Amino acid sequence: MRIETTELVRALGAVSQHIPRVINGLLTGQIPSAKQQEFAELLLGLGELLHNHAETSSEPDAGLVLPPATEGRHALREPPDPEPPPAAP
């Protein structure tokens, strides 16, 4: 494994530890806009690192399946549309 891969995996793991707290903060309205923007910038930077890693990687594909991007959306920056509510019986 390349050193860049190891560092990227560590960074992804570190960020993933903050996600539950960010989710909770968003749901409760307890995370200030500045912190939301700071975390968003962190995610965007991490996304760029992952993108660059993928472009330069000679490692075999691990079979990761991501949701397809739809026109006008970036699959990793925007959540998918919410599921419609179930039909009433």
C-alpha cells in the first residue's frame, strides 16, 4: 500500500469520527453556521484528496459502489433526494 493511501485512509477515519456529532448538531440546531462551513470545507478537501488519489492510483479496484451522479449534482457533495413517504393504505 502506498504511503498516500495510508494517509488518506487515516484522514477518512478521523473525519468519520466527527460525523455523528455533526449530524446530531444539525438535527438539534446546535451547530453554528461557521462550524458547518468549516466541516464542509474539510469534507471538500478530503474529497479532492480522494479524487486525486484515484487518478494516480495503480492499485486494483476494490469494488466500491457509489450512487450515480445525476445531472447537476455531485454524488458525494449532495445527498440523494429523500425517499417518498409510503402510500396510505
